[in-house]
Amino acid sequence: MQYRSDKYGNQLSVLGFGCMRFQQKNGHIDLDLAQEQILAACEAGVNYYDTAYVYTGSEAAIGEIFERTGIRDRINIATKLPHYMIKDRDTAEKLFQEELRRLRTDHVDYYLMHMLTDAKTWQRLCDLGIDSWIAEKKAAGQIRQIGFSYHGNTEKFIELLDAYDWEFCQIQYNYLDEHAQAGRKGLQYAASKGIPVVIMEPLRGGKLVTNLPAKAQKLMEESPRGLSPAQWAFRWLWNQPEVSVVLSGMNTLEMVRENCESADASRIGEFGEEEEALLSRVVSSIQEKMKVPCTGCRYCMPCPRGVDIPGCFAAYNRKSLEGWMNAFREYVMCTLLRKDRSSASLCVECGKCEQHCPQHIEIRKELKNVRKGLEGPIYAIAGKILPLFMKY
């Protein structure tokens, strides 16, 4: 297993265990199967295990497994506070204590604000006293390091990084999303501030393995590197020194073993021009199925009306690649789960964006298509209901 340092020199395995997708048995997590997989990962050197308050049954399951097997002192637990449920310090304390009980531990090694959307939302939490609450928990040793997970655009990610003395962060990032969401620019900015970055969705929920076009699969198969689609995706990430940990939602022993072997064989800088060129061709073959030829360069931004143009197009393109549900989920996260909405429907067709688009995309026309495809009745209902739960 390869390891990379966190902000304080602690060694983290480059492969992290994402604990959201354990196999089920009779409607519940199969504890024996999950334990077998976790032990195999631990023996192979994986020491970072990621869960969250809202991952149904996950915290309790891994808490029991860590207690059963006696490996708690060998691993790091990362879990998340659902900040959108917080109305005051007492609520944060109540949820945190529940997490400790579920996890059967007296501390969380890496604690994240779950799906923190922007600096304004963070300021709202600070106004409630969450920053002083975090300081107290850290002083007491109950939280070792504080961070946040993020879905959104590059600019707001950078603003959020600058809004607090974060010790790590977590972003969606893969070779297809290189310039979407926080993107490579956000990754590199975090690294420039000495903030370790944990990667989620390295395989786009498995779609970069099971949903590749035939042309992309052929390119990988014909490469002398002899890597599987999953190995191409993981090792592209581990090739980058700014990446600290890559999470994988492993739920079979085969996945655990293959990913651990790949992590052990990975090296920073192992991919050269030839490998990058191949993945560029793979991306092009995937993009042929996309509705909008947006590269995520962000020259169209900022929009004077607040539309996240690349984010809208990324979600819309996901619809043709992965189906409506995955596209809708991403669209809601990137446009509704924030203090200031960034939906396609905010467009007033001023046309300023089109003056700067190097791809010459008819942005106004395509935003109308995004609106038609993703802002139907369910989106309208979500827009009314979510503010009732989101404590902005």
C-alpha cells in the first residue's frame, strides 16, 4: 500500500474505504460480509474509512465491526455532520454524540461538514457558533481534524477553502470530471494551501467501468499498459501528487483485492504523455454521447444572474450517459443545495457568456434544454421543500 501525508504528517493510505455501498441482507447491511471486506482491506494497509450520519446503517455497522475485530486503533474514521440539519450548537452536539455512539468510539479522526455548498453557508453555521463548537471538540480530542465535502463549482470551492483554516477536504474528481465541479484547478489550489484532498466518485459511481462506450473500452484493451478500466481511473488520480486519498465504495472481496493491488503498484508521475493522450481519447469517445460539448473551461463565467453554466451542462450531459436520476441528483446538489440558487432557469439570455465560449456553444439555447430536461415538476417541488430542511 502507498501512503501520503496529511497536514500534520500522519500517513494515510492512498486507497480509502467508502462505507456507503455495503451489500444488504434481508434489508440490512450484511455485517459478516462487510467485516470480511473491511478486514481484508485493513490487512492490505487501508487505514481510511469514510461514512456519514445520513448513510443508512453505515456508522453503526462499521462501529460494530471495528469493535468486534479490535482494529479501531489501526484505522482512521471519517464521518460527516449533516450541517443542513443544524439550527444551533445543541443540535450539532446531539448529532455528534449520536455518531460517537453508533461508531463505538470516543473520537472521530477526520470530521467533515457534509455537502458544504459555499462560504455563505459556512458563515451561517459560524453565526450559530459551529466554529467555536468545533474548537471545543478539537481541544477535547473528540475531533482530530476538520474538513468538508463538496459538490459545486470551482470558484465557490476556492472561496470556501479561504473562509476557514480547514485541515482537509473531499471533492468529486475523476478523468471525466477533470474540469467540472471543484476540478483540477480546485484540487491544485487546495494543495497550494497545504490542504489534503480526499477524492470521491473516482469511477462516477461505477459508470467509468460499466458504462464506457465500446470505443473507449477498445482503447484501454489495446494499450500495452494492460490496465482495467477501474485501474486506469484510479491510477490517473494517484498519478497526481495533490491527491491524498481516493475513496472506493468496495462491496466485494474481489474489488477490495484488485483496488489494493492497484494502490500498491501506483506511483506519482507514472502516467506520461502516452497515457494522458489515451485517456484524452477515452474522454472524447464518452463526450460523443453528450448533448453539450462543454469542456468545463469556465470562460463563460461568472454569469451575471448566478447561473452555474458548466455545472448545469455537466448534469445535463450526465443524463445522456447515466440516466435521468443520476443527472437530477447532481443538478439538485449543484443548483439547489446552496444559499444562492444557480439554476438554468435564472438565465435572462443576455448572451455575455457566448462571447467567451471557445467551443462556440449556443449557451442560451442549451440552458433552455437543461431547464426542459431537469427542471420539471419534481425539481419545482424540491425547490420548495428543501429550504424547509436546509438551515441556511
